[in-house]
Amino acid sequence: MSTGRTAARMGPAELVQAAAMARRFYLEGKSKIQIADEFGVSRFKVARVLETALERDLVRIEIRVPAELDAERSDALRARFGLRHAVVVEAPADAVPDTRDPENLGSVAADLLAELVTEGDVLGLAWGRSTINMAQALHRLPPCTVVQLTGVYDAGTAERGSVEAVRRAAEVAGGEAHPIYAPMLLPDAATATALRSQTGVARAFEYFDKVTVAAVSIGSWEEGISAMHDMLSEDERAHYASLGAAAEMSAHLFDAEGRRIGRDLGERCITVEADRLRRIPEVVAIAGGARKREAIVAVLRSGLVTSLVTDAVAADYLLDEVAPGRRPALDRADPDDL
């Protein structure tokens, strides 16, 4: 940051002193009081010299983040929705438009989790392609316990899905893993209730109230973009669509305003309850792409998530097409109670 002015009007002694003070302040991290003591001047004099150094182009300040991150969009998105953290990822040059979540969201989300999780935390992972990609990209985590928040999409692929994601995260963290070897969706509520009482499933459920950081995926209500949509029959899909289903997260359905619908479906599912999810201090949603943009809005309005990792395509929609309004992530309010 500079004004483009030259330093020609400063004498040699002023230039040398300004450069020395700027080095102490910007590179060595010394305070203005420490610099003032060293040079035998007041701290107000130091402040003026530093200001002059900026004005005369003696010091240039650059704010740089990795090319894949868009800091301006990220900050605007955070402020618009009251999010604790918002990270917008630029699409790779060779990205294919209108695909599922860009794969690079997973690696960025992995870095964000490594930043948010602290030693002794309990990390919860819900099923989703984004969270599975994130787990595969994890390279560092403080020591923590990892628990699975939902059953598996397909019991036959458990080893390659959410169960493996939980194991991978626990291995990186050097902590305990509590996977759930059970389907996400059961034929009826009675079967789901019985399964929740089984030892392994019950043990994982006991950790739900202890989760401090969670990572979840978001699906839109269409084929191939929502696990729940794909697991239901055509008649069931049509029924929930008639109720206004716009998004799915952790087996919970939401309309466009973020209100939960189809609660009867939740009774058939092995998943963390919405009320428990709302009590988790940090819930990071990972979702992007044009096909998920309306679903992202719906989940943000639900008040269940606190942070978002997304891409520029979805971010532009959220910033340009969604009118400013209530910022649900600030108070975690349930729209059904408003």
C-alpha cells in the first residue's frame, strides 16, 4: 500500500532513521515504545516517522493470500451471513463446470479444521463426499477424539466412505475413533430405534453432546447431489419435494427458508439430531458449485452452521442474488421458532 510519492524530499538522516524504525516495527515486531526508547524520541515521533515512511513509498505493505483463496469474497460472505469463518476457494483452471463440490474444497477444509481443532476437542464428521474428500486431505490435527455423526450411505462401501473418513482423521490426530457401522436410512422408525440401542451405535451417540467441532456436507434436492434423495423411492422423493425440500444436510431436510421439513424421515435415520447439531460450538459446512447454491442458502438460514467453505461460483450467488437479512449463524436461531 503506497501513495506513489517519492522519498526525494527526505534528507539522508531522515531516510536512514525512517528505514531503521520501519525495519524494527514491521520486520522485527518491536513496539513503538521500544523503538522510541532505542532512538531517544517520543512514541508520537515514531508514529509520525512510520506514517511518513508509508506516505513517501519507503515502506510498501502487501496483503497476500494463496492464489486459490479469495480473501475479499470470503470476508464479504462472512459479514453477510454472520458466519464465524467463511473461506471462498477459486476454481482450478481445469475445473469442469457444474460438477459436484470442487475437489479442492476438501483440501482447504482440511487446513481449516487443523486450525480450528484444539487438543482435547471432539471432532464430528457427517457423511458426505465433501467431508470424505476433506478427511483424505488431512495431514495434521491436534490430539482429539473423532466421532461419526451419521450412518453410512451404503453399508457395502463403508470402508471407503464415512467410516474410513473417521478412521483417517483419528489416525492423523492420534486419537480415538468412534465410527458407526450402520445404514443412514432404515425402513421404518422402529428399526432405527432398535439399531440406535446397539452397542457400537449407542457408544457413538454418547459422544454427540461432547462434539466441539463438526464438519458437514450440504446436498440439494436432486439426483446425485443428495444422498437422502438417492436413497428414497420416487414416491417419497415427490412427497418431500411437495413439502418444499430445497436442501439436505446430515439426513435433515430444509425448505428454501431454512425451516426443517420431513421430520418423520429423521425418525428413520441414524444421524445426529438437529437440536444436538445446533449446540455444537463450531459446525463447518463444505459445499460449492452452481447446483448447490440454493441449498447452501437454505442451510445457512437454518442457523445450524457457523462456518462455510465454498467456491467462487456459489459465493457470487450468495452475495449478488440473496438479499441481506437475518444473520442466523450469529445466534444459531431455529427459523421455526421465529
